[in-house]
Amino acid sequence: MKALKKTKEWLGKSEILLSLIALLLSLLVSSVVIIISGYSPFEAYGAMLKGAFGSNYYLAQTIGTAIPLIFSGLAMAIAMKVGIFNIGIEGQMIIGALPAALLGTYVTGLPAWLHLPLCILVGAIAGGLWAMIVAVLKNRLRINEVILTIMMNYVATYIVDYLVNYPFRAEGKIIRTEEIQPTAAMTTLVPHTRLYSGIFLALAAAGILWYVLKKTCFGYELRAVGSNPDAAETAGVNRKKYMLRAMFISGALAGIGGAGEVLGFYGYYISNMISGYGFDGIAIATMGRGNPFGTVLAALLFGVLRNGATGMNRSTSIPGEFIQVLQALVILFVSTPGIIRVVQKSWKRKRFAQRKEEVA
């Protein structure tokens, strides 16, 4: 009985329960919208689940779709810990992807055990250094990081597009680089799908990040800077130094995510291959409450929505625009569990008032 009581108390306080309730509410509201639009919610959700889990192929596609989303979500989560809203994740993924592609293409003669890690490392360093520019400008000139990161996305996109269009463009009509060497390629786990060995790297990154944040002095001080920067500085924590470190780690994670798409799925860099991942990372980190494992689960949910939406669009007559509305509703409800708290508090107040009247 005590264990049951403790479990009930934990669920009452748990962010996981709030997220599940919010997810159910989003599906309920989405069902109403589907019915109003003249479609069947059972048909819509059935097609979505089939498109996400209907076969080994679809399941592999769903998990593979989540790989870059995990990295973008983790990149946003670590930046949030120091109070930085890193909207430049997409640019950092792009900056990490191109050097990895070039190193994988033009460096030859290396064994796979050295070539592949070297490409990933270069992608991480490139993404980390690109993100650090934002932290340096914020620390020295006090420029708002939201404006900086948005502008840096454009700078990264246009620089890389120029390089891919001109000096490093492969022959053919498609704007892309040459294919990488086999020694630089990650292993495809399920043939003809997006699922490659980068999923293990993503899960390892989440585990390491969780350990660093929860079990190390560095993680504690990092969280202290984000929670109360003035108090952290009073305690002797160098806020600017920790912002630089957090942004480097954030950019490095994004860079690995971009490099993974080149080395694990495409086999080359192609324009617009990273489109949308950065902004999805913001929602994923928010849904995961900044927790690395929560972020992984949120990324998998996004993989289900993305891949399931494709299945829904393919096997039903529901317009593609509606699928985007459905995804937005899920993000809105899951990312704002405060709505659930307000409802809970209102319900408790009503119950308290009723009991008071009964006693009187």
C-alpha cells in the first residue's frame, strides 16, 4: 500500500504525467477538428500509426527520422540550461555537415576506424565553434542571442550553399557534393531506410549529457547559471565562461547531427538536407523539459508524427495542410503543461470550497 501511495504521489508531481495528459488532450482536440473537417479520426490515427509502426520498414524509418531530431533537441536542451535560446541549431548542423562531407570525400587512404570518427569530430568542432561566436558576441557586446542565432542561420546557409554550388559541386543536375568514401560511411541498420548506426551515437550522447548535468560539478554549475545567474556569480561561478562552454557543446551536438545525415543517410551534402530540424529541436527540448532522456522520447514522438503523417497523407484523403495543423496541436499541448496545472488547481479549489460548504 505504501508503494502504491508513493507511486500515486510521484505521478501527481511528475512532468511525465502532465505531458501524457497534454498529449491526450491534443489528440482529443485534433479529433474534433478532423470531424468538423468531414473526416474520421479513427481512419486518420489508424493511418498515422500504420505509417509509423506498420512494418519493420516503417518502424525503421520512424526511428531513423528521429536521429537528427535527437541531436537538435539535445543541442537546444544544453543551451537552455544556461538560459540561452539557441535558434541557430539549423545553421550549426549545416556548418557541421559540410566539413564532414568534404573530409569524407577528399581524404583517402585512412582505415574506417579512423576516418569515420575523424569526420564526426570535425563536424562537432565546426558546429561548436560556430555556436561559440554567438556566446562571444553576447558576452562582449550584450547582443540578444535570439537575433544573433537567427542571423547566423542565414549566414551559414548562404556560405555553405555557395561552396556546394561552386568549388565543391559534383557533376550532374543535382546540387550536391561528391559522394563520401566507404571508410567514412556509417552502417545502415535496415536496408533502404533512414535507420543507421547514428542512433547509438545519439542515445550515447543523451546518456553522457544526462550524467554530466546530474552527476558532475560542471553540470551543477551549468544549471546554476541558468537558474539564477546573479546568485551563481556571487558563489564564484563565471557565467560568461559557462555560456561559452554550453554553446560549444550545443553547437557540437548540432554539428554531429548534421554530420550524421551526411555520413549515415545521404552519403553526400545536398542543399536543404537540414531544413526544419533546428526549429523542431526547440519544440523537442521544450517537450522533453530539458531532460536528455525526455528529449529523446520527444524526438521519437516527432519521428512518429513525421513518418506517420506521410502514411496518413498517402493512404487517406486528408489534406497535407491538416497534418501540419495536427502536428502543431500536439506540440502546443505537450509543450504547455501549465494548462494542466491551472485546471488541476481550479478543480482542487472547487473541491475545497464544496467541502467547506458541507462542513458549514
